Amino acid sequence: MLLEAHLILRMKKSITSLFILLCSSLYGFSDSIAINYDSSIIELRQFDQAKISEYKADDNFEYGNRPVPGMSLWERFKLWLGRLLNRLFYMGTETPFGKIIVYIILTVIIIYALLKIFKVDIRRTFYSGSDRGVMDYDVHHENIHDMDFDRLIKEAIEKKEYRNAIRLIYLASLKHLSDHQLIHWQPGKTNHEYMDEISEDKLKSNFGKLSYYFEYTWYGDFAVSEGQFQNVNDLFNHWKKQLPK
Amino acid sequence: MSKEIQNDKAEFQSRVDLTDLKNSVDRVRTEIGKVVVGQSQMVDLLITAILADGHVLLEGAPGVAKTLTAKLLSKVITANFARVQFTPDLMPSDVLGTTVFNAKSTEFTFKAGPIFSNIVLIDEINRAPAKTQSALFEVMEERQITVDGQTYAMDEPYLIVATQNPIEQEGTYRLPEAQLDRFLFKISVDYPNLNEEISILQGHHSRKAPHDLGNISSVLTKENIKTYRETIHGLHVDENLVQYIAKIVHETRENPDLFLGASPRASIAIMQTAKAYSAIQGRDFITPEDIKFVAKPVLRHRVILTPEKEMEGLTTDQIIDQLVEKIEVPR
């Protein structure tokens, strides 16, 4: 009973709310249809004919002609370089001093090109004389086929540089193997790679011993006595006799 | 004459006592050889990597004993061992560890992951995505892990042995260059030859439990490794050979067939591993032979071929061979 009364009361409240909402909407509609008309007088303005004539006379407003741009920085540089070269060329061809300079430059270029083509080491060409056997040379620019081993080994022994002497003996043994075509000489190969290329057992075994001495003295930095060097030298001389005739 | 010279060969006494090191290495070879047939180069490179304090990436087709060798290595060294199988859904915290709340003590405590071992085998490393790979950067280089602002140092010796299969592409991720550079060696594990294959079959047939590694003895301790590493560090390196190593690595940066050259870390790796390799030969100085032996496993994962050469079918190994041959051996 109480619930029914409550429901009826809620329905009444809802109907009242809807009625108020509808009335307020109708009032809003009637308010928005009022129109305000602009009744002010319009003043017509004309273009200034004198100004138009002035603009017509101005070239900047002549869009029919394509603009001619000025020289860019790069073009000015090219022009300057061209003039300079022209002047130099004139000096080089028309004056005796200029001709000498041009001939010298051409000769240097030709010599440089020839040296590069034939891979000539200019330093070696000039230092191939008596001072070539100096011991503190750069080991990375050596070519075993160009070295006078007998003289170099002799000099090393005289200076008691036995470590270097063993190294030279080893390089000499590589040269002998290469000359006899027992190995294919390539600077990038290791000692053991050369050893693997030798087919003759005795030659290979003694070359292995020379490699051993070379590695311990050169890479291992072991000190070598005169007696030890003599042993290596004897081994080398014995080994040379084993090479094919 | 020959006999006299043969006697003289013993006259260069090693300045550093490498007898114990060499004996230990021989015992390791013997123990691994009880199970793995052939693969002597792989075993030598693994031992070299341990002595040079570097991580190893083993690459090879399935079934060529990559994982088995890594497990055997952990058996011959008395040290902690952990194995992680990398999968696409693996998270960095699964590898490194994570902070968990302890309800009993009402505190957060760090639960260490499998990476906290002396030897960590990461199987199929290229199956985990870049996020998990990146988690390994710090531990591989600095031997430490930083989690929640806390740094945890790894116990020495610390070695990661990772495996990957080069053939399978499905579900794999290419390892980042920064991570590859952190591997000391990338060892290519080849198929055995015919005789080795026969020996494998015979060994497998005669063994009652082929997967049992119970007969493998530990021959190296953590202390041994530490001592050997100190010894190796002091070995002699000739100045000309230092230049030779530098030239090889420099050439990788100049070679037109290579898109990316090797880093200075590669130069250091070549020198360190050449020293370790010479020590296991019983020599207290390095030779160009040692450098050539380690150059390929050190460089092959650190250089990248140009796309043209890759399309021509060339491999990094071929280019490394060519450029090493080009450089004059100092004599």
C-alpha cells in the first residue's frame, strides 16, 4: 500500500517536470525568430587611376619578362679561376721562365707516373749503394730476392748481432727454397705454411729446425750465444747442401 | 749433425713455467675426447677462450655436439654451471633474476637468475628477442648485473658458452652487433669426417648409457684458471707482431668487401687469445701462426659483408682469409 502511494507520487513528479521542460522549449523558439536588418548607407570606393598608371610604368611589376639573375658565388669563382689560368697559361707559353716551369712540372708528373706504373721504390733506388747493409733498416720493406745475404750475415757476425744473423740465415733459407721452386713465396705465408709445402723429408726436417731457432730468437726475443749461433750456421750450411742441384 | 741440432733444440728454456698449464690442458683434451670424437680445433679454441677470459659462441648445424661439448666443459672444470634455454617469450628477469617480496620478513629480496654461475650455457641464443639479448650486455662485458639500482658482481671465472644454429631462420632473431662483439670467439662447428663418424658410431654402440657423463673427471679448478690467466698475461709479444695484429684488424676497416670492420676490442682479443694459444703449446711468446689460428674465430662475427658480396655468395671467412694472406708476416 505504501509502495503504491510512493510510485504514484514519483509519476506525478515526472509529469510535472516534463510539462516545465516543454513550456521552456516553446518560449525559446518564439525568442529566436526576431531578425535585425542592416540599414546603414554603403559608400562606393574607386581605384586611384594615377596610382595604377604609376604601377604600370614600374618594370618590377612587368611579369611578362623573365628576370635576369646576377652571378652566383660559384660562377664568380669559376670566372676568377678561368682568368687566373689564362694568365698562367699565357705566362707558361709566352714567357721563357714560364716555359721552364711548365716543362719541370710535366717531367715530374711523367716520372711519378712511370714510378707508380712500374712500382719502383725510389728510396731503394737511391740507397742501394754501400750503406745498404746497415742493420737498423726497416724490416717491413725487405724483399728477400734483392738482399745480399752473404754480406749482411757477415756484417751481423762481425757486430756480434747473432739474433739478427739467425734471422738473416732464415730469410736466406726461404730465398733458396723459393729459387729452387720448393715453395711458392708469398709474404703473407707463415713459416709452418712454407714447411708444409716442402715435400722432401730431410730438407723439411732441417728447415723446421731453422724455423725453430728463428722463432725463438726473433719472435721470442731469446738471447743467442756465439756457440748457439755457430750451431745454427753449421745447420744452415749443411741444409744448403741438401738442396737439389 | 741432425742429432746434435736436435739436442740443441732443448736449449731455449721457457722463461715462464708452463708445465702445469700444459698438463692441465692435455687432461682437459683427454676428458672431452672420451665423449666427443674429433672437433680438436673446437676444443682447443674453447680452452683458449677460458684461458683468455672470454665468452664463446658455438655455431653449427644440429647434432654436431655443440651443447654436449659445452656441458663437458662444465664437467671438467670444478665450478658452478647453469643452463638457459632461450625462447621467444623469455624475459630479461628470467635470466638475470628479479626482486621478490618476502612475506615472512616483509622485505624485498633479490632472487638470482641462472646467469649467476661460473659457466653459463645459453642454448639456442638466437631464439630470444632483442630485449632479452640486451640484458646480457652488462654481464658479458663488465661481469656484473645491475637490478633495481643494486650491482651484483659475478664470481670468477665467468664464461658464457652460447650455441646457435645458422640454418634455421624461423623464430630466430639476429644477434645485435654490440652483443656479437662481446663474444671472444665465434667457433664454427663442422660435421665430422668419415673416420670420425665411424668412431662416433662405434663409441655410441659400445657405451651402455651414451648420454651418461659420469666418467668425466674434473681436472681444472677455479684457482687453476685464475693462476693460468695471470701467467698468460705476462707472456712475451714481439713489437712486430703487435703491428701485424693491428694491420689485420685495420685491414677489415679498409676492405671494400666489408661493410663493417672489426673494433679495437677485436685487436685486443687476437692478442690475448694468441697468448693463450701459445701457452697451451708450451711456448712463452706468440708467433704469426698463433695469430692466424685465432684471427678467424675472433673476426668472423665482428665484420659484416657488403650486400653485393653477400649476394655473390661470399662468406666472412673467405674475406678474412684473403685479407690475412695479403698482410706480410713480419720476419
